[in-house]
Amino acid sequence: MNAICSEERSKITDLRALLVERFPASPSHLASETPVPEHQPGRLTLPTGIPAWDSATDGLRLGEITELCGRFGGIGLLMDTLLSSCAAAGWLGAWVDAGDSLEACDWNPEALRRMVWVRCQDPLMAIKGADMLLRDGNLSWVVLDLQSAPPQAVRRISGQHWHRFHRLVEHHRNALLVLTSSPMVEGAKVRILSTSPWTLEAIARDRNSLRLETDIQVFVRGRMPALTSEPAGRFSLRKTA
């Protein structure tokens, strides 16, 4: 047990050193000209370029957990658009890959330059990595990708982890996006459900055309879901009530 704990502490130390090396000039968790006040009266959001998402929540919300559920293809299209929006806004982030399955060559190179990729072998290791990254002051968003992890391992994630993550994002004013194959995050304020039944023929098609046909449902706690297949729009930084 001591050897295991020592190895985990070493990995966390290495990850922290990587963050310092990769983002040395980022004094706050937003690498933009718009800092987040300690006591923000409204809600800071980044429009994602995905109309149904933006119309329901004004975009990706800082200080909250957002869960994206569905198949790999649909979630991949959503994240591709979102990462491009984050890169254009100058936001730094991290992708915690619980199944070591992310194909980095498929993503926008500019977005990847503003992202740390943490490769994990199991969900519990990914949970620990996400916990440390959310506590860091340099990152505005963290993705916890559980899509390719074994279902039995994902089911072992305790509800206590989600409650702790809720407190962390509220305190540090960053965003956690959890990618899952089916809803599982307790207390998620926003849940995005990709409903497009993509087949193998979609692999050969252009991503922009696929985005035009992507249907998603947006669930905000206390509201009815919104459904759309509209194309992506422009984005900017906004504050909402």
C-alpha cells in the first residue's frame, strides 16, 4: 500500500510540474483579459458555438459541472466545436482521459496547444487527476472523459467525488465537463444528451456537414429540455444573471 501511495504521489508531483512548465505565464485560471472576480454577481459563460447549448445556458458555465452523454461520434463533434471556442477565447484547460483513448491527431492543433492531456489507465486514477487539476489556479476548464472506461469501473465512482467536484468548481470558478455514455453525474447542473444515431458511413464525411445534422437535448436543472439540429454560430465571452 505504501508503495502504491508513493507512486501516485510521484505522478501527481510530475503532473503539477508539467502544469508549471507548460503554462508559466498564467497567473489566473483565465488566460484572457477578463478576470473572474472573487464574488461574481452573475454567471460567467463562454458561448460554445452550439446553438441549443448556448440558447439554454448562454454557453459553457464556469463554477458548474456539465455532463455530456451519448455515443463517441456525437460527443466528439460537440467537443471539437467547444475546444475551438475555448482556444479562440484564450482559455487553458485539461483533458483527463480515463481510458487512454483520445486520438489527439483528430483535433484542432490550435486547441491542443492550450490543453494538457492526462492519460490514465482507469477511472479512479482519472478522478484523482481531475481533482488535482481543478484545484490548480491556471485552468479554466477540465474534461473528465469516462466514455471508454469499463462500465463496472465507472460504477465504482462514489457520489462523494461528485459532491467534492461541485464544491471545487464553485470555489475556483472553473468548469468541469464529464463525458459519459449514459447519465451518471449526481447533481450536474447542465446535461447535454447527443441523440444522433451515427453509423460507420459518417467516418468518411466532413465534420462540418455532420455538425449541421447533430441533434442534442440540453437539460438544465428545473427546466424542460431544448432540442435542435441548427449549425454552430459565433462566440464571445458573456456574463449572465
